[in-house]
Amino acid sequence: MKRFTSTIIICCLALCAFGQENTKIDTVKKKEEVLGAVLIKSFRVDADSPITHSNLSKEEIKKINLGQDLPILLNQLPGVVTASDAGNGVGYTYLRVRGSDATRINVTLNGIPFNDAESQGSFWVNLPDFASSTQSLQLQRGVGTSVNGSGAFGASLNLLTDNRSEEAYAEISNSFGSFNTRRHTVKASTGLLQDKFELSARLSNIYSDGYVDRATSDLKSYFLQGTYDDGQTLVKAVLFGGREETYQAYFGIDAETLETDRTFNPVGQQFDNEGNFEGFYDNEVDNYAQDHYQLHANHRFNANWSANVSLNYTYGRGYFEQYVDAFNYGSNLFDPSATYAFLGIDPITVNGEEITETDLIRRRWLDNDFYVISTNANFKTDRIDVDAGVFYSYYDGDHFGEILWSEFPLDGLGYKGRYYDGRGLKQEVTTFAKATFNITDRLSGYADLQGRFIDYEATGLTSDREPIDVDKTFNFFNPKAGLSYQLNERNQLYTSYGRANREPRRSDFEENATVRPETLDDYELGWRFSDGKLQLNVNGYFMNYQDQLVLTGAIDDVGARIRENVGSSYRLGIELDARIPLTDMINLQPNLALSTNKNRDFLFQRDGALTNLGDTNIAFSPEIVGGGIIEVIPVEDFYIRWLAKYVGEQYMGNIDSEASILNSFFTNDLNVSYEWKNPWFFDVITFSGLLNNLFDVEYEPNGYFFTFDDDFSNPGEITTIEGAGYYPVAGRNFLLGATLRF
């Protein structure tokens, strides 16, 4: 703890030292500098940086923002694959980049980590309609630049919330569509008051029945922001959060059900003691709330020096409610949750019969606090731009389970009796220094040094009532470097190297106490061409992993993905994207990602014997991911956009089993947007529409694969059994919306 405290003190003293510099403001510069530019400076890269990246502006986001979660809005970026439990992009949605899932994609909101400190996941369902308060975002593929929080092992995603508004406004947005989906959003701003202050706010409510049976979503969110700017000091206070209640659809369906009843949802099934189906439990829901409190302050001391301090507190709490049916769970050889033995309770006798299992209703709770202080300073001249900073975070998370009801008495566990209790504590200090510098008029360099120092403790019982006792310290050094060479006004070449290290997450320790941290060396080489409106980007990469924690394909009893170390592995690929103006009215935006993703000398226990399978494909890593947008502007402010997406065949496991193949798919969407300016007393009315899956394709972008050893059917003989499940998405469906701004 002394190490953490000393680092923070040193950081604060350094900022005070900067404060002693000449505070005269460079009159050549603008009086004001948007705080967002300061917030993103340390975590984003410029267009000519040697880091592979894509940007999306507010204008691009709002064209398709009709209530679907933010991962779905990123679907057209290179190398991106998205999925949805409910099948229509509302509720629990998922993002993969270069085959890496959300636990390996670093996400920051105004530079503050959004990934959960323990699970390392990013759960956008907790921040519904956050896209409506996003000014811009940048997706860096690969290791990227140094960022706060867990290392980027596939990509990093940085979001900047709304800039302040110079003019006062009010805005009402409503949309509706298939599966009773609807969104209602209200936004407003005071505009700039006394040339210094601005207040803005947003309230949103999204509801959907979902494509999958009972996969309902009831989502609410808020966003409040206050900005102060006196031309020298910028202060921004941001409060935002969300409340979600979603009926769960995490089990998917098997291949047979996929053919006969694509929308079937097995979650919540109830049976009588003879196994007769009785219906579904109507409150098998995930209920969670998350609130974020951020304070950002920037001061520009002179023409060369500026510094920033950010504070954050995130409070998350909620539960997953589940009906445990004794017959249903009793037929599952691997889940004893309905038994008295599992709960650590002695059986009881009722009417002379010994009772060893019971139907019950349980809630599994998370209650966590996350604190952050982040400081950084910037020095800039015509030839060099240097950023340095220190980040500190503290996470305190409680995990516990309650029994709400049981068919038979549970002695010692009354109403809301706890049947497990655990805790996780995580502290992290990150220090970094990075610089971009001109070597010659055409050649520039990039250097980035980062140290991450992590203490993690996990104690108590897991939700499976297994003891967990983790006390680990991780010290990581992550260097990065790159070069950019400007051949001429149109062509630029770049290359970079970056190293990243990551600690395991809580569930990795639950699955395997000897789990190891993972290391990535990322090599990138690219070419950028720009000729006015025509742009072309080509990037090649080689990502070499040691002890990569890959998805096994299997899921746990609440749908979370299980991972394992695989020793040596790699991802090798090339990415292309372009913006091509065919005419003044027609623009093309194609992208293509080709890759090979391999585990080296993968070992697998089949039929009781350990077998070396050689090089196998990494799970959920398609070799081809392509997309494109054809945009037609027949008249001013009227946009017609054709969105196409192709994802090649992929394996859901790491053993190249035919049973684990997830088929390729090709989908097309149609997006229309029109801005009607100055009608009546409005500034603008925007009409928008989205027709998803235009050709009504039946496909599954996500699934799971599992194996187990059958040593009971034929005593003395072990047979490896394989199985798979799938998450289907909706056929043709639509969303229509209108935004009134005045």
C-alpha cells in the first residue's frame, strides 16, 4: 500500500511543480480548447500515427443510432464481429476484434476504464443509449497506445462524451420497431452561460421484447454534464449511469432446436417431480445498476505545458435471479445446485421421506466500488509532443448469493439467507511516458513506455461454493515504438512494435488456481494513401502470444465464457479499408480483414489420452471478415446507406472439431436518414430508419462448444463427448425514428 500512496504523492507534487511555470497563455492560440481534446490526447493517436486505428464521429454514429447497443453500431469497422443474446441488438450484446472478445478489448470513457476490474468485461447493457452522449470514438486494433486499465490484447476502444454546446437546445428522440422495440430520449443544454459555463443532460428509456422468446430488455439511463472554461482552466463534471432488467437468454439452443424453433429460450424452465413441463419462471432476470461520477480538470500553463487530473467513482450493484428446478438440475450430471449437499445443509425428513433436493429461487449478487485518480502532463513544441502520467485505481467487490424461496425448508437458511459470500480487492498503479518526435521533415518517431503494478486478492466462496484464495502481485513492463515516413503528400508508411501483458480475471482463478498471466508482442506494418476525398489504408500485423487465455468455447452456468492458457499462439493478418467517392452523390466505404489464427502444438485430452493436435485454429477467430457501406446522397441532407457484412466460417473451440463450426454468413442492412431544417419552430427534424437483415437470412453469429468425458456409460472406458449451442439472430426487422431539435 505504501508503494501506491507514494506514487500518488509524487504525481501530485509533479503537477504542483508544473504550476510554478509561467502561466501566461499563448495569445496566438485560441482562447478556448475543448476539454475533450485534452481528455483524449493521452489515449488516442493522430491520423499519421504508426498505430492502426479507426475513428467514428458523432455525425456517423447518429445515422444508425436507433436504440441498439453500442457494439452493434461498430459492426462496420474493420475486423469487428458483433452478437446479441436477444437476437436484435438490444440487451446483452458482444464485440470481438481480430478474434479477441470483450474481456481483451480495453475500453475507456473519457480516459477512465470501463472494463470491470475483476471480470475484465465491458457490459454495455449497463449504459443503454450511451451512443447518444458520445462525441466521438476511436478503435485501435492490436496493442495500440498505452491506456488506463487492463492491457489491450485485441483492441482498445476510447469514447469521448459530448463536447459542450455553444448554443442552448432541447432535443426529443423517439424510435420504434420490430419486437416491440422502442426508445425515448430527451436531451437539453443551457448553451454557454457568461462565456464560461454550460450544463447539459439526457434521459433515455429503451424497451424490447427481443427476437428470442422472453428475452425482454427494460433499460434506463441518464447523463448529466457541467463544464467550466475560463480560457485557461477547463473543468468538466460528468455523471452518468444506467439501470437494466433483462430476461436471460444465455443458454442458446442446440442444432435440432435451431431447425425447428429458432426463438426457443430454455432459460427458466419448470417441471413437476415426474418431469412434466409446467412453464417458465417469469422473473429469471438480470437486474443491475451502475453509476459513474467523473471530474476532469485541465490547466494550460503556457504555450508548451498543460496538465490534467481526472477523478472517478463507479458504483455497481445488482443480481441475477434464477429458478433452480430440482428435476431439471437433477437431470444435469454436472450441476448439483438443487441439492442440500450443495448448500451444505443436512437432509430433512418430510412425511417419513428423506428430502435431499428442492426447488428454490436464488439471487447471485455483485456489489462493487471502483475509484480512480489519473494525472498526466503534456509538453509540446514544433518538433516533439510528450505525455506522461500516473494512474491509480482501487476496486472493492462483494459476491454473495441469497435464497429467496425453497419448496422444502432449508434449516439455517432463512429468507435471503446467504449460501455463499466472497470478496475481491484490486489495486493498480500505471505509469507511462510517451512521445512523438520529428526525426527529419518526413520521418517521425513514436516511443511509449508503460509500467503496470497490480495487487489482487480474492477470498471466500465462489457461486459454486468452492473456496477461493488468491493473493497475487503482477508487475508488467509494456514498451512500444514506431516510425512514420511521409513518402509524399499522398502516401505514408508506418511500422510499430508493442508489448502488452495481462493478468488473469477472477473466473480464470476459479477455473484453475495455477492460471498464468499472458504476454503479447504485436508487430504492425501499414500504408496510408490520401488524395483529397479518396482514402486507402492497408495494414499487416503479426500478434505473437505466450500463455494466451483463449476461449475454450464452453460457457458456465450463467453464460459466461470459460478461458484457458494455451502456451504459444499467434494471429497473422492483413486489414484494408477505404473511402472512395465515386461521384458527388455516391461514396463507397469497403473494408476487409484476412487472417490466420493458430494455437501452436495444442494439447487435448481425448478419450482419456493426452494428444498433441499440432497447430489448431483459435476459437471464434474467422479468417475472413468483410464489410462495406454504399452511401447515396440524392439531395442535400438525405442519406441512403447500404450496409453489408460478411463473416467467414469459424471454430467455436480449439480442437478443429466439425461439431464446433459456426457457419459463415452474409447480411445486408438498409439505413435512411433525412434532416429537415428549420420547419415551423424547430431547428431541425431528423427522420431515420434501419431495415436489418434485408434478405431475411437465417444465421448465428455466436455460439458455444463443449466436451466432457463419459466414464459412466461403459465402466472402465472413457469417451469424449462433444456438443454445441447457437444464438440465432432475427430475420428481417426494422427500426424507425425521429428527432426533434429546437
